[in-house]
Amino acid sequence: LQASAKAHSNMALIKYWGKRDETLMLPHNSSFSVTLDALYTTTTVAFDAALDHDILILNGREAEEKAKLKVSRFLDIVREMAGVNIHAKVTSQNSFPTGAGLASSASGFAALACAASKAAGLDLDGKALSMLARRGSGSACRSIYGGFVEWQKGVKLDGSDSYAIPVASPEHWPLSLLIATVSDKQKKISSREGMAKTVATSPFYNSWLNTIEEDLAQAKAAVQNRDLDTLGKVAERNALRMHATMLSADPPFLYWQKGTIAVIREVESLRESGIPAYFTIDAGANVAVLCEPSHAAQIKEKLLRLREVQNVIVSGPGPGVTLL
Amino acid sequence: LQASAKAHSNMALIKYWGKRDETLMLPHNSSFSVTLDALYTTTTVAFDAALDHDILILNGREAEEKAKLKVSRFLDIVREMAGVNIHAKVTSQNSFPTGAGLASSASGFAALACAASKAAGLDLDGKALSMLARRGSGSACRSIYGGFVEWQKGVKLDGSDSYAIPVASPEHWPLSLLIATVSDKQKKISSREGMAKTVATSPFYNSWLNTIEEDLAQAKAAVQNRDLDTLGKVAERNALRMHATMLSADPPFLYWQKGTIAVIREVESLRESGIPAYFTIDAGANVAVLCEPSHAAQIKEKLLRLREVQNVIVSGPGPGVTLL
């Protein structure tokens, strides 16, 4: 009745933005990501008949009510699948500092899905694990696999065709991603809220959806060909279009800070000086820079020189979720 | 054969973004602006049979080739209208420093249209002047009138229904506009080029056009009612959607600098503290802040405290073009 798992975070190169079902976490569009070896979560789940409520220890301390509720609801799904009805103690540790502006929900729910299902006696394959992780946080479904991963949006109402599939292994292409954190402020608008506002009010949202299939096909082909220029340009185009849908919402909203622009301009200037570097920006102010591993140290140094950059984490493609 | 005119710049609250005819300067969408009393251009045109080419003196020095060519082509239109075929000396002076990141084409071509047509013996009314100024720079057609001005896009191929009309006088509403300059760098992509790229490649452009009529109606009603909250919110929404069309172009482009975000965030924080302030951003990095005159000094001080803000010019609604 106890199991532990380790899962890595992922960075979307074709972004997930907008849900067609808030409960089942079904997206309006397919997405594509790279799993990150530098950022991971290790989680232990122990079901225990002696407990009268679920316990969540996050990075060594008892978690806030909101996080506890989210995890308990997720455990309810696992309990129902396994026919188990006892509470659990969940102990979860991130490899990266909390409050560093780095989202831990993808690695967190991927690790939790793996550990909780195993502890409950289930033996789920990758597809089932991906669908389960998706229920905790959409992007977590991609962290089940390592390397380059596609989340196929699916069309069915019950979500049974909405899960991730591996596209290329981490070894296929040791691309570097530099995650520049520029703000540790709590986001005023959560991703969930931002997506909902965008879907409901942006006149550009349908046009955004129409761009995805072509971008996704180009991104996957670029990964197969290890073509950084093509992948980088598609990633920039897709990320900026996602942010454009937020700017066009009513009322508009904007996750960027000064540092976001500073990193964008630095990437432009690197490229002008002949160093291939491309950026992507999640629903937040931080910027991830894609480059060849041979340029990573030099680019990290450049980014750290920017006044608004607090930290730069260098990562390569990481592995999928594993039981410990 | 000589005349002088003075015209004021204007700030669009509903932006002009995209041409349906590059030669006649016909826009895809109607726009709405306030003429600015603090920023103006004074221009003298003297047709002189002794000249063997046009001369352009801009802010006391001979202008660059590109500006000279633009003015000569504009004078050709006036010469054809008036049946005059001699060259002219044009002397033009802006009230604001060049290179301050402030566009002078609106006030410049409005003053030139007025002075050149008069010097050539034409006696044009407001509508004809507006259509003429439009040929030099689209937004110049709005600077013919003072106060709050609408540029009706028109639908005719010859542009004969594409001109500005006055909506409310400067005295109707002494709104303040604070223009915060954050960058004196030359824009890498001119407005003309940016519009053309957007029209050609943005999947969001048609949706942008579909938003204009409603925003325009709301903005005009807000001016009639002197309703700063409604006008400010429409202006922000419209400006951010214009910038969203650029972010969605292929390849994407972005006029913003760090200071752009700094001013946006300052405006948000002013509003949170109960001071009504709203922003708009032209095709560049500078930000204009709308507020009640009673708050202008306080907001100016706040903006000047931001590291990235170089200068703040306070303006009210200004008059239309006048012969001197």
C-alpha cells in the first residue's frame, strides 16, 4: 500500500491553452513538450487505514489547504479506480526551490499518478497513467514520458483519447533549455483562470486553435530532423500567439514582466551575433531559451548579466516517470 | 506662393493598423484619436520658380534623402491638384525634440497639406485637407481637426470617402494624456512595414478588424459622456489587441521594451490605489497614459520615478490645423 515515483517537469514548445472540459481536463488543442531532466518531483504515497484524512507533506512541510484539496480530489479518482477507500499520506519533494516561479504541477501530478496508482494496487500502462495524470493537471500527462512528447487532444467527451505519446527519446537530441526566472511573484491570474478567460472572451481564440496543427507538425518534423532553427522559430511563433490571445481577452491580461522583455531582446541579440537561440514563454513571466548544448554556458552567462534575471537553470531532455 | 501652417500630433485611442491600399493610404479599419496640444509642427512652404529641386529643412537642418523623397512625392500630389509645376522650399519645425521616440508624421503631414495647398493657390475645406494629409501619412488625416476625431475608413477604391471628421471639441473634455518615452532607439520595423507584415501573415488580423466597430462606438459614446473609465478600458483593450496582431505575425515582432511593461504595471498599480489611469501604446515602445487633469502631476511624478522612463510629456486635447 506504499509506492514512490519520480517524474520530471516539461516545457511546452507548442502550448496547451484552453480547456474544452474543466473537470476531465480536456484541452481544445494538442500540445508538444520536452521533458526536463533538471526539474523533477519525487513523491511517496502510503495508503493507511489508520488515517482519518489525507495528509500532504510538500517540500518538508504540511501543504496549504488548497493544495491538499487538489491532491485529495486526485486521490479520490485513484481510490475509485482501485476500489480502495482508505486515506493516504503523500510526501512530495521538488528538486527546485518553491517560489522560484517554476511550476511544479506537471512533475507533481505525474509522480503522484504513478505512485498513488501503484500504492493502490493498480498496474497502469503509460497511456492510462497519462490520462490519470491529466486529471490532476493537464500538462502532467506529458511528463509520463521522457524526451519529446505530444499530448493528443482527443475528441471524445469522456477523455479516453486525450493522452500523451512519446515522439522522440531524450537521447535522440540533447538540446539545451535554459530557464531564466525573472519574477518570484505569485501570478495574479492562474493558468486555469487565464485559459478560461481567454476561451470565453478572446476574439482571437478560434484563430489560435486553427494554427496548432500546422505548428505541431512542423515542430515534430524539426525534432525528427534535429533542426533547431525550425523548432525554435515554431516555438517562438506559437508562444507569442498564446500570449497574444491573452492580450486580446476582455479585459486583457499579461503575464510578462520587464525581465521577460529583457530576455526576449537578449535572445534576438544573440541570434544577430550568430548564436542560435530561441525562446518560449509559459503562462508566466519566465522565459526558456532553446540552444545547442555547446552554447549553453555562454548563453547562461549572458542571461545572468541581465539585471532582471534572478536565476538560470540549464536542462536537457529528461526521462519519463519511474517507480522508485 | 508661400504659406505657413501649424498642426498638432494626435494619439489614437482606437488604432489604425493595416492598409487596404498602400498608395492611396486607405486603411482596413476606422480609427479614433485625440489631437495633442503639447506636440505640434509648424511648416512653411514656398513655391519658387528659381528652384530646380525641392528643398526640405527639418528642425533647422537639411533633411535626409528618405524624408525629402517622401515630401517631394507629397508635393507632386499638391502640384497636380493645383496645376503648378515649380519646386518648393519646405521649412518644418517640431515642438518636440527629434529622436525622442515621438512620431512627427501626423502633425508634419497635416501642417504640410495645409501650407502646401494654400501656397499652391488651392482653397481646400477640412474634408479635402484631411484626404490630402492622408496621402502623406494615414494618421495625419486626423490631425486636421482638434479634440476628438474619427477617421472613417471608407469603402471606395479611390479613397474619396476615407477622411477624418470631428467628434468632439478640445473644450468638451480636458482629458490629460501623459506620454512616457522609454526608448529613443530607432524602430527596427517601421509602422508601414509592420502593418504590411501583419496584414499578410497574422491569422488574427481578420478577427482584429471585426472588433473595431464595437470599440469605436463605445469610445465615441464614452467621449460624449466624458466617461474616463469606459474610454480607458476600450483604449487599453484596443491597443493590446493591435499589439497582439503583431505578436501573431509570422515571423512575430514586438515593439515593446522593458519600459513599456514598467509603465503598464505602474498604471495597474495606480488604478489599484484608486487613481483612474489607463494606457495606450502606439506602434512603438512608448506608452501614453490617460487620466483626469487633476491627477496628471501626481502620475507624471510616479512615471518619472521608473528607471526606464526617459521623459513624460503632459498634453491635453489640442486644436486642429491652422494657417499662420
